[in-house]
Amino acid sequence: MGVTEISKKYIMADFKCNECGATRSLSKTTTVLREKEWVVKEAECTCKEGKYMDQIFDDSYNGMPSLIRTEESLTKN
Ligand SMILES: [Zn+2]
């Protein structure tokens, strides 16, 4: 039985279960392909079998800077 695994080393990655709301911080994660879905092996939740937590990406992960539009097109009369 071949299992595809990708090991990643994070400084710290936070995970949250969208089922029961439990959170977990992991410094090392192993991403495995499970039923056509990439899941983090260490983030398996205890509330339900086969339930995996989702990674929480904080602001530093956000590659999309919030666009603040300062339009100076208003003309003062
Ligand atoms: Zn859970």
C-alpha cells in the first residue's frame, strides 16, 4: 500500500477543526494524500474518525495586501 507523504517543517503551524473547534499547534507536519485529498497527518482530530483540522494562515501568510484606495480625484472648488 503506497502512501504519498510530504514532510514539511514549519516554525509553527496552527490548525483548527471546523467540526468541534479544537486547535493544535504543530512544528512539523506530514502531508499525506488520503482519498484524493491532501491532509496533515498530525492534524487528525479526535472528535471524529478521519476528520482533519484545517491550517490557519495568519496575516504573515497573506500574500494579498489589502488594497487601500485613496482616490484624490475629488476636486475642491
Ligand atoms: Zn474535531
